[in-house]
Amino acid sequence: MLARDSLGAIRPVTQLKRWSATLVANAVSTYALDTASTVSGVLLVASGVFSGTGFQTAVVLLGVSYVLWGYGLSSSLTANWRLLEATGTSTSLLSKLAYDLGRTRRAGTRQLLSAAGYVAFELAKESPYYIGAFGLAFASDLVSGEEALVFLAGANIGAAAYEYGLGWSTRILLQRAEDGGYASFEKEWSPADYLAGYYGAIDADEHHTIAFFTEAARRMPADEPALVFGVGPTLHHVFPLASRASEIHLGDFLRCNLDEIAGWIRKDEGAHDWQPFVSYTLQCEGVADPTHADILDREQLTRAGITRLLEVDIRNDRPLGNVEARYATVLSAYCADSATADLGDWQTYMRRIVGLVRPGGTLLIAALGQTQGYFVGAKAFPSPFLDGTDMEDMLRDYFPEAELTIRLVPVPECAAHGYSSIILAAGHRKAGDSAVADLRGSPLG
Ligand SMILES: C[S@@+](CC[C@H](N)C(=O)[O-])C[C@H]1O[C@@H](n2cnc3c(N)ncnc32)[C@H](O)[C@@H]1O
């Protein structure tokens, strides 16, 4: 677990360190692959299992060994992609080079490029075996063509085992690293602790965030569905959307957060009291002194407007699962940046969130500034040390300059939570002619 005063002090690993780590990993993995392949090839020939079984059998064996190799390769390719995205390093030089060259491209393209680099390098490592085995077979009587094929099949089986093992161990290492520094959402997130720690009163960060969202919501497309992505157990960012959206879908990774919201919709006893936040939203909208009736009206409008609670996962290419939708408005506050400490992951997650906004639609974002994490009770959750330029670099490709607002707001009052600034962003996408999925009238659930 991170110490409280260490938050913010940990810097991302430099490119130089990433390349050095990749060079070392590349050398070690090449050596390990060579050893595994050679030993396995020699053992298969020496075992005599396939001696005298004929040329055709050797060809079939070689074919089977390629299927195994492909299986092992798919395991290491998946792990290599996760390694690149999580750490910017790879066990393959060519894969890292392809990944870095494609840095500004979409995640799918980067994945393809890094996979192509990886496979090309692995194939290049295979060539000495072919030259050696067939060279020997042609040049001397010591090795027959059949034995050369059996040797290659054995080498492939060794390579398959190596690739599978590499993929498996990389995934385990990444999982440990992910679990090691920060608390886990799946195992350690407590909606009650979060609400008690952050939403007993309106803190400085939320004064700014709600005011910003309320202002930006004036320009969101009216009478169309809106999505709040990574809503947590909270409603305070939903109130500014309620008077403009035709309906609102709320998505979060954790069922327990959505259950908390369902309890508020049902008016369960013990549901969190959001009335101070409703009142503040109305003030931001220009109601000087909201009455109790005004507050109840907005609560009622919000309850009626929420038509779906969705389980989502920003780590997936399709963060909404099977729901194929693009929204006129997407609001995501302290989600993509609160789900990872890695800048590359954050960029990937943000691209996915932007992808949920239909052409002509509005995106509203809030993120923590310049911190490696935030506290919920005594537990530290991650953040990728963002500053305003990270947000600008991220969003400027998607939004015309005149339609993008980014603010870095100091909130020293929040230092005890682990951060002292926030980044607020609003963008309006260019209109296009893409079809918009019809989201109206879908059931709550
Ligand atoms: C700091 S909370 C923010 C909640 C709320 N938006 C707010 O402003 O208070 C971070 C949220 O991100 C969600 N989250 C974590 N991992 C996620 C993932 N892989 N996909 C989607 N949401 C995730 C958590 O469940 C949590 O609700």
C-alpha cells in the first residue's frame, strides 16, 4: 500500500528505462527461446519415437507442431499487449518499436502493429533452425530429410511451450503488480466508505465540478439520451443532466455501486441524502434560493429520467458489453483516471469513452490532477499523474479547438484525500452523418 505522503511523488517510468528494460528482456527471451527450441528439437530426434515412420508422418507432425506454436503464440501475444499497455515495455524489440511508432493511433491499430512486430521477430528467430536443419540434410548424409522435419517439429513444440509459459508468467506478474500497489475495486471498494468520505458535504472539488458540468450541460444536445460512465454510488453529476436529457443511463463497473443508486431511486431508508447537491446544482443553474419543493422536483425528474443501470468495464474494447450505443451526451467523472495509475491505460480508456459520444454530441470529463492516487478510508486507489496537457493531447484530435474547454483547478483543500488539483473538460464533437442507435424506451435494469 502506498504511504499517504508518497502520493504524487512517484513519476512515470521514463522512455529510456522502458527501452533498457525491453532490450534486456529481448536478449533474455531470445536466449531462452533458442535453448527451449534446440533442446526440444534434439530430444525429439534422439528419442527415436518418429524414426522410420516416413516422410509423410514427419510432415504431419510438423503441421501439428505449427498449430501448437500458434496456440502458444496467441498466449504470449495477449500478454505482450497487456505488458505494453501497462508498462510501455515488451520482451520483443520489434514489437515495442512498432507499438511506439503507432503511439498516436487507435488502440486496435497499435495492438495490430505490436502483434505484427512480435510475430515477425519470432519468425526471424525460427529461420536459423530451417537453415541449419535443411542445410545439414542437403549437405551431408548425417541427417535425413525426415530427421530434419522431426527436429523442426520438436523445435516448434519447444517454442510453443516457451511462448505459452512466457504469456502465462507475464500475466501473473502484471496481475501481482496491479494488485500490489493499490487497493482492488473488486475486493476492497466500499460504496459506504466512499460516500461517507467524499459526499457528506460539498467539498471544494465538487463545487468546481458541479458548477462546470452545469454550465457545460447548457450546450448538450437536448431531448436525447445521456450516459454517465463510472457513476460510482453517486447522483450528484446526474442532476445537471436531468433537465436536458430525454433519459439517462448510469454505468459502473461494480454492482454494489449500482445497487446504492437503485436504493436512492426507490427512496430506500438509509439511501444517501443528495439534497444539498441538488440545491447547489439548482443554484448553479441560476435559481438563487432553491426551495424544498424545487429540490424535490429535481429529484423526481432525475428518478424518472434514469432508465437503465448498466454494468460496464472500461478495460474492455466494448465497455458497455453487448449494448451497442453512442450517446448524445457522455459524462465521466473521476473514472478513467481513477481506474489506473498508467498513462497509456488512461489514454486507451479515454479513447473508449470518447467513442461512446455520437458525432455532434457532448463529452464532459473530470479527472484528478497530478497525483498517483486517492484515498477512500485508509485504502489508496490509483491515478496516472495527469496534468492539463495530458488531457489536451488526449482530446484535441476528437474535438475542434473552439469546442474544447479544459481547466486545471487547484483544490488544496482536498490534499487529505491525496490530490490538490482537478482537471475539468468539456468538448462538443463535430456533427457527422453516422447513425445513432435508438436508446429510447429501454428498460431499467
Ligand atoms: C473515484 S470513483 C468516481 C465515482 C463518481 N463518478 C464520482 O465522481 O464520485 C471511480 C469509479 O470508477 C469505477 N471503475 C473502476 N474500475 C472501472 C472499470 N474497469 N470500468 C468502469 N468503471 C470502473 C469504480 O467502480 C468507481 O465507481
